[in-house]
Amino acid sequence: MGRNPLVPEGAWDTHTHVFDPVKFPYPISRSYTPKAAQITEYPFNFTGCTSVVVVHASVQGTSPSALVDTLGKAQEAGLTLRGLATIDVNTITDAELDALHAVGVRGARLHEMAWGHGEQAGGSQIGKKIAALAERLSRLGWIIGVFCDVRTWASMAEQIRAMDPRVKMVADHFGGTFPGEEKTPEFATFLELVKEGRLTVKVSGFERLYNGYGSGREGMKAIEPIVKAVIAAGPDQIVFGSDWPHTQLGVSRKGKTDQQRLDDVEGFREVPDDVHIEVLREWITDDTVWQKLYEHPPQVMAFQVNSPASMRQIYSPGAVYPSAAEDTLSQYSNPGGPAEFSSNPPTSHSVSSTPLNIPDFRPESEDMFLGSSFPSMDFSLAGDLYPQFDLDELSYSGMDFTSTFDPSAVDWNATREQGPPSMSSMASPQSPQTQSSVVEQSGAGDQTPSHKPTDKETLTVHLLSQHFSRQLTGRFSFKSADWTFYNFFFHRFTTSHPWVLSAILSWTSASLFYSGRWKDLGIATSHYEQCLSQITKICGCSFDDIEFMWPSAHDPITDRHFSAASTEDIDALFVSCFFLALFDQMAARPTHIRKIFRFISHVLQVPNVRDNMEGVRSRVSTWFCTLEAKASAFQPGDGAILAALGGEEGLISALRASHDTLQKVYSVTYPDEERSADRLQLPLLQRMLELTILLSDITQEKSQSRSGGTGISKIRAKLDAHAQALDAVSDGEGLVGRVRSTWLVLLALYNTAEISFSRNLHASDPRHSADAFAMRIIQVAQKLDVLRGGSSRSTPPPTKIWPLPLVMAAIEVRDPIYREWALHKLETYGGTAGQQYTLSKVFVERMWEREEVAGRRVDCAGVIAEINDGMVL
């Protein structure tokens, strides 16, 4: 028979068992003796799942050898495999845990239902086991799956709420809730844990729960209230499990002697898996929830990373890229032949033999290195909201249980025929694009908004202004929204300089469109054109005028319009151009954004502007440099804005000249904690700008190839200096609150530069040579995603450098599992942040296709030039 058509492609089954008693005999102490069931027998035609989590059964003891053997058969079985192990937390070593992680184990399992065999443990005893496991497993970001009854879950509620969030709790088989127990207060407490995101529930073990109430549809009706209540409580907190091969029910063994349990080889029950899935689909009418039930498990169980290399090794000036032989994760990436599991710790691998002259980290400095907080939090409290992480414990500090990706609702091609209205004031001839599938037009975001507009509705200025001030002032800042530049711009310029308001409303309207809340870009482009028209009248020249004569442009020295403009007018001009650029970036319109870049570079050369670089214009200029450099990360750009600022020195001067702008504006009302954070954040922002420039330097050096290696050596020296600075962080720097968040982005940016250096200036190196850096970026991205909370996971981190690090990591990372995770995030963000994320995903996929065919690294510049005229990011 064919594959179950109800189940989405790539679906996960998170609860199966495999038994091979001939090769791996059961221990003497066990509660039953099942017959053999090999992973190659898995009935994917019934379940529809091609990705499977194998759960180490309690009768297999605490040796993980059988599980490790099974995980090595993924290719033979034609399945993607991950595992949950039953372990003895008192005897297993950290090295053995790392080895398990390397072959695909992603959590530990506790089976705590006695079924009349031995003593039934209570909540207190089970809670102690969970605490002991959590202490050992938190650094790996593993899950702990538990099969116990709902009363036990309720009794452990406060313990679960207080747990290290790096460890995720999973309740097997609806939390062991039997028919009738859905009316109890314990079940209500269980549901609260689900609603709070503290528990993920396996939608599994149906017939274990409805036993005695019939079979198939009749039995499912008995547990219908339980199933529906769990789904309603946590549509983002459920994962499917078949419970194959369906071992006998525990109650069927009651009364058996210990010897009978050893001697009686049990077959497996015939269970109507297909009927269970049919009924589930009838109950889950929301396509989004149905997709998540099957596609969500990768965020729970398959994307955790444990990089064996220390941060000092990765960031060492003398470090080399780890080879597959040196990287224990290569076993995980290619788990075809795992070594026999040994009780002896494996020999540690060394990434570099070069002596390391980097200070040791103290625990108190490590927590500042990796801690983080986000705009949605109270920054003064953020340092206390999450536990402190050791340096090498960044590896997926908690898993994504609340992904908002909705494949059924997203149609990336939905509006390509529509496109934005033409903008004649900015139109100019350009060469046709080399490919037709991705064009400079709008993209569709979430097509299932909570409220769809009617034909009579419109986006009024009041409505858009309200949305901007409430929802968007923190979009590109880790600061509290009340104290961002965007909030300040809105209050300072929108009444005195209406073109600023037009630019802000253009971007705000586009944000509503790409998040699926508005029907088209008509209102957004109308505000855009209004802003352009007003700028042309005030400045005496348009973007097209500057573009037409580029690179000569108008002589900035004799430009009377800008020379006579007031400080307020110049500042307002910079702000409005920035919001127009955000719109063009969101809509992925290369021609328009290039015109803005060149217009700004022209204005920066006007003496009246150049000689008064402080405050607003200085800060906005640094943002433009970031956008310009990001666009040049894969192919050389002209660097016009950076050159107009006076190179790196001028850029850093602009940053320093503007770092206290808000302090001066708000004077005594500006909070002391914000002043302190501004001061601490300044050197991090400076280093981010330096690394951003370095990305442009790398692509320029690659294109010139005239320095005879001198240029490469200089870039390498700069990267080494950044590495030493990153490693030398001390607790005296006080990295808390938003400063911590900036630090994480800086960390991702450094790794991005290392990948760029490897790919561009050592292009002949093997594919994935910089995999260690790619994995670090993914780790940081996951951390940012988790700590921002479920409500923020459809939007990218609030930094202008995104999605560049994620794109670079997705191209370079060795393991396709991690690449798929990064692609998933790009697709998710595309539903709210616009076409640049959609095009970024296309770029990554195309790079992988080309490199798979070539069997080597492929030049990024050639590929990105085919997509949206090269302006992907």
C-alpha cells in the first residue's frame, strides 16, 4: 500500500521501540520479554512518517549499545533516526553523554508506570530522578521524556516550573491520563503546564489509555475529551508518536511471577494506527496545528548541538578548522558506522596544536558571555530570568517548542504576479534578471491572519501610527521600546517633517502586509511615493538625478540645496531615507535601495553635512553602512557610503559621536540603567561595525587578487585580534540585559566573518571546512530564538545584520539537519520580515544544489548574482 496521504511529508514519529534480543540480550531484571522488532520493519506506510525517534525501552536496561546500533541503521532503514536513552545518571560520564549525542541521542527517558511489578514510585521519587538527570543533561539541551500518570505530573508542577529551561520536559501518552481523569484538578494542573510551555505532550499511546472502552473509533471516543483538551491547551506543544511496535499492555501482566515475565516471550498487539490517525485528523481541523503535530518534533528532538571544541579552540588566533576526523559531530553527521559504546571515556579531540595564549574563563564571566535578554523583557530583571550558561554549554540552551511556521498557510508565490504599484519617480533602465523564479516584487507572508481586511477597510494614518509606536519601535533594537531611536524619530519629526511620517507609514504598511494582516502593498507604496515627492521638492534633486550621473553625481561641494539646509532638515532626510530603505529591503527591490545608498553617499559629502556629523545623522549613517556591507557580503560592492564617511575611521567616529544622542535628548528623564547600558554597549557596537567592514574587505580582496597575499594576511590578523578580544571578556564588563543580547549578535557576526574568510580567501579548501563556525552561529540563533519566547519566534532577532549570519551558516554547515533548521527559520521569518528572508532561503538552497553537484565549494558571488540582481540581503 502507499504512504498514508493524511500525514505531511517529512513527518516525525517521536515514540517507537526497537528490540534485538539476539544481538543485545535483555538484562535479567525486567518486567516483560518482548520478541524482536527491527527498525527495518517500521510501518511507515501506515504512519506516514519518515523521521523516527527510537525510545530506549525500560526492559533493555541502562546500556545504550542497542540504541546506538539502531541509530546506525538509518540509511538501511531509509529513515532519519534520533534516540532517547535510558541511562544511569550516577555512573554515566560526560564523555559518554557526548558520544551518545554525537550519534543522534537527544534525550533521556524515564518509564515510571509499575503496572503491578515492583513498587510504584511517587511524585517525590520521580521528581528526584528528573532533577538528577536535568543537572547532567542541561549542558546538552536534551529533553527528558517521562511516562507517569497525570497525578504525578500535577504533583511535580512547581518543580517543573523551576527547572533549567535548557532541559525540556516531554510527557508520554497524554501524560498518562485515562478516561474520566480529564475532570480532575490534577488534569487541570497538567494542562496549565502545557499552556505555559513547560511540557510538550506526546499524542501517542491511544489504545493504552482507552483499553476496555472498545477499539479504533469506539475507543478513541473515550479519550476524545482528553485529546482535545491537550491540543487546545498547547497546539504548539504536541508531537505525534505511534508507540510502534505496540508492546503488550502493562495491565495484562498483572499477576505474573518474575520468572514468567522472563520466560514468556510476548508478541505485539494489532493496533489500528491508520484509524487513530484518521480520527485525529477529524478532530484537528486546523491545518496549521496538524502540520505542527508532525513537523514540530525537529525543534524538540533533532536540532540540538553539542560542539566538542571549546570556545578557546574555535576562537584561537592559531586555530585551524577541525576536520571530520577531529570533529566528534562528524559521527552524528554521518552516523553510518558508530563505534561500539564503551564505558571508558573516549579520547578527547584537539582542534589545534597551536599553543593558546587566551585567559581562562571564570564562571562569573562565562554567564555574561552567554546570557541574554530581549526587548519584550524588563531589562532590569532579565539577568535573573534565565540560568547562567557555561562557555561550551551554548549548545542549544533549550529547544524551540513553539515554532510559528505554517507551511500550509504560506504561499511564497502568491503575490508575484501582483507586485507593488510602479514607482515612476524612481524608475530607471536596468538589465534583465538572469532568472525568473525570483523577481523584485513583493512576497506573501502569513496567509492566515487572525483578522482579514474587508474591501471597505483601509489603513488610516492614525492606525498605522499606532501600530508603529506599539509594535515596531523595537524591531531593530534590543533596547526597551520606550527608549529606542525609532520611538524618538516618531515623536521628533512626524509633525514638523511630514515626509518622515510618510516613510515610517510606508514601512509600517509593508510590515502589516508581510505579516499577513493586510491585503497588498498599495498603501505602503503610496506613502513611499509621497515621501519621494516631498524629498525632491525640498532637496532640489531626486534619487534618480543622483543615480543618472553616478558615479560622478552632482558636485556635493556646490550643492546649494543641502548646504543651506538646517540641521533638523538634514536629520529628517537621513531618517526618512532609512525607513524607505527598510521598505525596499523588506520588498527586496535592488534598484531602489541602490539609489538610496548613492543618494546618502552624495549627501554625506556635502560640506554642511560632512562637517557636522553628530547626533541623528551620524547614527543613521552607521545603520546605512551596515545595510551596505551586508549587501556586499557575498559579492563586492562599491562601498560608497563608507567611503563618504571617510572609511573605517569615519564610521567609528560617527558611532562615537552619536552614542549619547538619546541621553542628551531625554536629559534627566533618561533612565540610569539605559545610560549604563549605552556605555557598555558602545565597544560592542564598534566591534560589530569593524567586523561588518571586514566582510566587505574580504569580498573586495577576493575580487582584486593583487596584493600577493598581503591583504589576506592583514585580514587574518584583524580576525585574530577580534578573536582575542572576544575571548578576553571579563566579568568587569558587566554584560547584562541588552548588552548581553548585543554580545550574542557580535558572536554570530564574528563567526560569519570567519566563514566568509574561509570561503572567499581559501576557496579551494574542502566543503564545510568552516563548519565549526557555522555551528556556533546556529547555536547563537537558537539561543536568541528560545530566550525571546514563543510570541517572538515568527520575527527575526532585532538586529540589522540578520539574516546574514544565518545564511552564511546554512551554506557552510556540514550536517543537512542543521541546514534544514536554518532554512526553516528563514522561511518562518519570511512570513513577517519580508522578501529578503524568502530570497535568502532560495540562495542557500541554490548554493547547496550547486555544491552537491560539484562536490566542492562553489563561488557565492556567481550564484547570488542570479537572484534578485544580487541584492538578496
